[in-house]
Amino acid sequence: MENSTFGSILENNTALCSPYTDPNWSRALKGGTYVLIMLVSVIGNSLVIYIISSAPSMRTTTNYLIANLAVADLFITCVSMPVVAMVNITGFNNFRSVVTAVIVCKINPLVHGSSMESAIFSLVAISFDRLFAIATPFKKVITFYRLKVILFCIWFFSLLTLSPLLYVIKFVQRNNFYYCYERWPESFDQEQAARAYTVILFLLFYAIPLLIMAVVYPIIIHKLWGRGKGITELLPTYMQRKRRTNRKVLKMLMTVVITFALCWLTFHVRMFLGFFGSTNNIPCALQPHLYFLAFSIAHSNSAITPLIYYFFNATFRNQFQKVFYKLFPRLSQLCGLKGAADDESNATQNISLVRFRSDAIASRQDALVGNDLRTKLGSHRPRKVRYSSPSQSSLQGNQHSL
């Protein structure tokens, strides 16, 4: 067991891999990958926020939660991705500037982790909002006041649980360079404390939320598909169409959740491999590439989510085309996108990204029913820094890369 002194870290570095430098083609490939992810994420999530905030009909509780998810993705994209890309692509995890060390060692893990947690908490809140909308159609459980409380609690709890990183992540100056490492208080066993914290974060911000949604969504599915085919056929035509619309929306939301779970699974696998010593059996030359792959897949979720909205939801697709046409009219015409004039007939469209209610109120022809439907009806360990490859400088310690 290691002593909890920084000197012990330096003495145990023989177990580390020697420094590794990527060939130019590999750096170019990694750099291009992150440029593409960041570009799509910034454009897509910015459009989601703009569309929801600009159209009064889109200002629903669920859509605000979707906007909060987009905000979290933008934080990850603009604050965390450049740092992760720089460390993984260039191989530099030492810094000459103390300001850079503070940003990379302290601020970046806090922003990255809290944004990721805010995203998954938003998904949990969306699932309950949809459940309440179906189970209690005549009662609005999540009001806008309660929504504000939920959003505050999401970000406050996320920042609170990640705040220990501000204390335990240290940086030391040696040979005019600053290095990041993770050091828990002397009263703690360093290795066990880091492992326990890793498991807690995994349970609170990945496993348990996914387990909750794995229970909620089947309940929603049962309520939407529970009726037999014969009973459904007895419903009025517009109610049958409403049920089909609700099912499409549910498929979109479940796709978002499944995509999030699959993408961020690579990140958590990387955390467990790093903090439970399982990387000793991985060849040194392969470790940097595997870590880059884990982060890039996780970060790609920020770019994929807006694309899911685009392909699953006609309203978002139409609004995206409208905004794109205003910014790039000639390019839009070449791509065959609708212009502002072509969209005039949809100016009164009132369907939200995820608006649906149960059949009990499907007959109410009001703002709860989208215009597109009305048209159809006629109406862990100190071996490596978490944000870099394991083959980097021996001065680095293990660091949570949340």
C-alpha cells in the first residue's frame, strides 16, 4: 500500500508506461474526430435551445428539460472537449502556466462531471414528466414553478457531489512544469478512497438513474400499447392517430436514453479500468488509443442527441430547416430545404418535441394537440491522470476525469 505522500508517487513510477508519441496521421485523425463532434454539438444543441426558447408553443416543461440537456451538452463541448482533445492528442499533461493548470486540473473535471450528471438527471425528470402526463392527464404535476426547483436541484446536486474534486485534485510544480494528481486527506487510504468515490459516482450518476428509467418507461409503454388491437380500432380515428403520434415521441425519448447509456458506458469502463488497476494487462502502446476512444465515444453523445431530435421529430426538423434557410439561403436551396416562405403554412404549428397526453383527453381540440395532427384531421489510482493516457509523465497521479 502506498504512503499518502507525493514522494511515494514518484518512487513507484517504474510501473508506469514510458512516454508515447502519436504519429502525425493518428494526431490528425483524433483532431478531426473532435472537431467534427464539437461542430455538430455546438450547432445542434444551440438550435435546440433557440427553437424551444423562440416559439411560445415549444415552451413546455419537457421541452425546457430538453433545453437543459442541451445546455449541459454545450458545457461539455465548449469547456471539457478542448481540454480532453488537447491532452489526448498532443500527449501533454504538464503545463507551464499556473492558470492553465487550475483550469485543467480543477475547473475542467468539475464542469465535465456536473454537466454529465445534469444531463442524465434531466433525462430522469423527462421520464417522470411523461409518466405524469399519462397517469394524471387532468392534473399538471410538474408546473413551471416546480420545474424551476427541479432544474436548480439538478445543477446544485451535481455541483455538490463533484465539489470534493476541487480539494483532492492537486497540481505540483517540477522543472518549470505543473502536473495534476489526486490526493485525498491523510486520514483516508488513498487507493480505497479513490475507488469508493468512483463507485459512488457511477451508481449515483449512471447506474441508478438508468435503473429508474428502466422502470418508468415500461410503465409508459404499457399505458400506450396496453390496449388490445381490437379496442384500439374502436377508438375514433383522430384518437388512433394521436396514439400513433405518442408512440413516435416515446420512441424518440427512449432512443435518446439508450444512446446516452451506450455512449457514456465507455467513459465509466475507462474509470473502473484506471482506478482498479486493470490496465496493467493492456499494452502500453495501446492504452492511449483506448482512452481516446472511450472519451470520444462518450462525448459524441452531445452531437448525436440533436440529430435524434431532427430525424424523429417533424417540428424540430422544420424549425431547423427554417433557421438554416435564413442563415444560408442559397445553400439551403441547393439542398432542397424549405425556405421561410415555404414554412408559412406551418407558422401556427403547435406541436412540441415531446408533447402528448393520454387518450382520456385526446378528444380536446386545443393547444395540447399539435397542428400537424390537426392537419391530418382537418384541424479511481495514482498511476495516471484521468484526462490523459497512461503512458504520460511519471509525475502524474490518478485523477477523476469527470
